[in-house]
Amino acid sequence: MTHASVTPSSYRALVVREAAGGFTRQVETLDPALLPPGEVLIQVRFSALNYKDALSASGHRGVTRRYPHTPGVDAAGVVEESSDPNLRPGDQVVVHGYDLGMNTAGGFGQMIRVPAAWVVSLPPEMTPFSAMVYGTAGFTAALALQRLIDAGLTAEQGEVLVTGATGGVGSLAVALLAQTGFRCVAATGKLDQTGLLQELGAVGVVDRRELETGGDKALLKQRWAGVIDTVGGPILAHAIKSTQIDGVVAACGNAASAELPLTVYPFILRGVSLLGVDS
């Protein structure tokens, strides 16, 4: 089946504009000729909603420097035009990471134009919809789990804590850990979602307030063989202090705080490893 590529004369997108006293957000009709340069023009079918998109849409200069702007740090769809021989019109593809949705017009528009190096062809068993069901959150969770495994973590070593477990990254991390045979304990402030977390595979659920204590102590009782942290701040510090000897912690978010109130003692007395995840 061939794909008849006819570049549309217009497309619709969510546009964030800087205005007096703040930022406005509305869907506008735009000219594809105004899209940034790149080898591949993609018709966007689906885009996930990510924390970074909210930051961009609210005018966070650490994410987006220039406005007007279209957020959306990931997108899945169909190639419309391509000057790259490896990407042909009609190919189903996904784009995430790099500068998409930050300072390059992102997935909250019906069209994006990006460098070919940013584009990944979807495997036959995956659709644009299923790709965005996982989205950047799923990719981040998978990277975090891979970091733990590459560092030598095995299911036999003990329980793995996931913080922010009802969020996008956290919930998928719970599911991935369970599917790969790890005993996962989910930390959340939404205890009414305990049933959902158990359905995803969590063997236990803890109130996140339990992880906001012990700030005055350098070390806490050893509990976790591994940790996937999505929130940062005192909760990450508590998790590190509670990690077993030679345990591993993967940090991939700052939903609570970018600060890390911690001494070096978990690292030099227990050999805990803190691993960064950049998705």
C-alpha cells in the first residue's frame, strides 16, 4: 500500500504565546512553511502529556526560551515528506527527546518537522497509538530499570522502591518491575489508588509521608535493594538512606524538588550507587 503524500496548506496546533502578565494557550491554524528546518515532515497522530509539557505551556524559561511555541516532547505518526533514504512517506515513526517540544515545535500540533536523526521507525507490532500509550514516561521507566539491571541488581536481592508511583513514569516502572520478576513496593500520596498499584504488580504500597521523615539522620534502616525515584528532594534522600549495602538508586525526576538534602554516608559506608537517567 502506497502513501500519497500531499503537504497540507495548513495545520492546527496548540500555541503558547507570551502576553502581558503571563502566557496564553489556544489552538491556532498555522502554515507548515513556518515549521523549523529538518529532513522529515511528520503528520502527528498521537502525543502524550508530560510534566515538561506543562512547564513549557506555563512559560518556564528553563524548558522553553522562545515564544510563541507549540509544546509536546513526544509524537508518533506518519512520515509525510523525507529527504532521508531510510525514512519514506507512509512510514510509521516516533520522535521523543532531543529538543522536540522544548524550543522546536512539538507534538501538540498536527505536523512537526525534525532532523532525521531524531526519528525512530516503529516496529510492525507497534502503532502510533500504542507508542504514545508508553510515551516518554514509558521510555524513562524502561531506562531506569535498565540502569538498575546493568548495575547488577537482581530480583533475589530484595524489594525495589518506586516513588511517585501513580504518576506516568512511576506507574509504568511498577508494571515493568513486576513483569521482569522484581518485588516492587510503590510509594504514593494517593492511597486511594492502592488497588490500581496492586493491579500493576506492586507487592506493597507505602504512604509517601513515611519517606518524608528522617531528615536529621545520615542513615536509616536498610530496606531497599534498588530504587526508581521520580520525585527528588527529601523523598529521594530518604530512599538513599534506606538502601541496602551495595544497593542501586536510579533518579529520573524532580516532581517534588531538585534539591537533595543528603550526606555522603550512604555512599561511603554502604556503597550505595546513585545513577542518573536522562531520557
